[in-house]
Amino acid sequence: MSEIEREFELERMVLFSDAVFAIAITLLVIDIKWPDIPVGTDPLHQRFLLQPMAYEFGAFALSFFFIGSSWAGNLKLFRLMQGYDQKLIRLNLFFLFFVVTFPFTASGIARILTNFTFGLPITLYTANIFLVNLMHYRMTDYIFRKNPSLSVPGREEEKKMALLKGKLNVIGLGLICIILWVIALFVPVQVYVNLMAPLYVIQMFILKRFTRRLQTAAAPADIPAT
């Protein structure tokens, strides 16, 4: 296969991945529909009828953020690639599989926020988030460490930072999943749900601060003027 053909095939993989992300985001919003509100319904009852839609939109917004973050990370990864092989294609397909399951698990989140009676959907949703990030880290590890010929030459610090950030992200999300699943055994579903968002926000804040410090430490010092 010539260099031009290989670049074309790599571009096809990138475009296919982008299409899957776009479809997953589109499917998220399809199920959100305005409820039927009879004419003359009092404001209090209107709010009650609108509540399920508000929960569905909240699940959509949260999932949109996670899918958007995954797409941005995937875009950065593809920028550092110059080739592919069959194993990378398989890893990418597994990654996209968990991306496209977000609409399903997000719909479960909307249901649990409506009635607080069934905890399995939130367990699946947290697992979904973890598996998306795990598969992305596995791709990053494969491209930069196990088969570096697939990556562009140079830019070693950027590659090391991507590997470290991916590893820390997987560890943090894995710990969140374990914490939430253990908590679910002892507390009501309402408490379980309310703890999810703060834990993810804290994890993202810590990861961002930590990687920023590492980037600052790894940056070359300014050369003093002579």
C-alpha cells in the first residue's frame, strides 16, 4: 500500500469515528419530547408534568459533555497518528461501541431521576463512562508505547503526557465507580444519584490541576537574556 493510500485509509477511520460520535449525540436528544399539557392546567401541575423532561434534558447535557470530551481526546490522539493496523481498528471499534451506548444508559439515568426506585441504570451509566475512557487509554497505550511506529515521529513529551493523563483518568474513574457501587449497597437511590455528579466534578478538577502542574514542570525553562 502506498503512502497516499495509507493516509486515505487513516482518514476514513477518522471520518467513521467522527460519524459515530455525531450519531451518538443525535440519539441522545431524540427521546426528549415535550409532555402533553392540557389547556387550563395550573402552574403547579405544569411543573409536575415538565419534571420528567427536565430530567431527560439533564441526562442529555451530562452525556453530551462526556461524549464531547471523548471526541476531543480522540481528535488529539488521531493528530499524533501516521498509520494503523488491524489491532488498532479493533480497539477503536470497541471504543466506539461504548460511545454509542451512551444514549441507552443515559435514558436509564432519566428514568431513575424520575422515580428513584431502581439503581441498576446508574451503575450501567458509570460503567459506560469508565469503559469509554478505558478503551481510549488502551488505544493511546497501543499507539505510543506498544507500537510507536503508528505515531508521528517526535513530540515525545506530548505523548508521555497523553499516556499519563489517560492512565490517571482511568484510575480516577475506576475509583469513582467502585465508591458509587459500594455506596449503593448501603444508602437509598436518591443519595446514590446525588453523589454521582460531585464525585465526577472533583475527579476532573483534580486531574486537570495535576496534569497542568506536570505540564508546567515539564516545560523548558526560559533562557535568560545575555
